[in-house]
Amino acid sequence: MRTIDHQELKQKMDHQISFRLVMALSEWQYQTKHIPGSLYFATIQDALTELHKEDEIIVYCSDRTCVASAALGKLLEYQGYAHVLHFAGGLAEWEQAGYPLEGRDVPV
């Protein structure tokens, strides 16, 4: 699984390149703060139902020490998803770069 950084992800978003951005954390964490356009799935089965194997999928979680996104990415690859990217820096790297966030704890 290839890793991307915040600049590459932002560039994809700015150029409206088609991909599915998946936050691999809990619903509470998703509601609190997430990258705009992110998807949240309550279960792996929900993710497998909603995501298509031909989609480019970018997975992320909180930061480089979080293993949830890497685990989800590996699971998707195991299930036959060929275009999975890992944004290892996650929310921390995104926020540190000064990029926008959404959620109930994000100042308006």
C-alpha cells in the first residue's frame, strides 16, 4: 500500500480528482473532527458494501502512531481493492498544515 502525504492529498482535493477518503476511527472521533469529504463506516462490512473495488481509496486516522488506517488499508487490499493509499499523517498532519476540518469541535 502506497503512502501519501498531506500535500498530495490536498492536491487531489483541489483538483477534484475522484477518490474515496475514509476515516478509520470511531464515529465519535469522526463527529468531533475530520477532513472534509471523509466517509465513516461503522463496520468493515459497511465499508465493503459502499466502496467499489475500482475506486481509489485513501485511508487515514489520527496520526502516524495510529494503526487503524493501515489495518483498514491492508484489509481492503486483501479483499481485492487495488487502489488503496495510506495517508499516514492523518488528522494531526492535516491540521498542522493548516488545512480545513469539519466536525462539532472545529471552530466556525
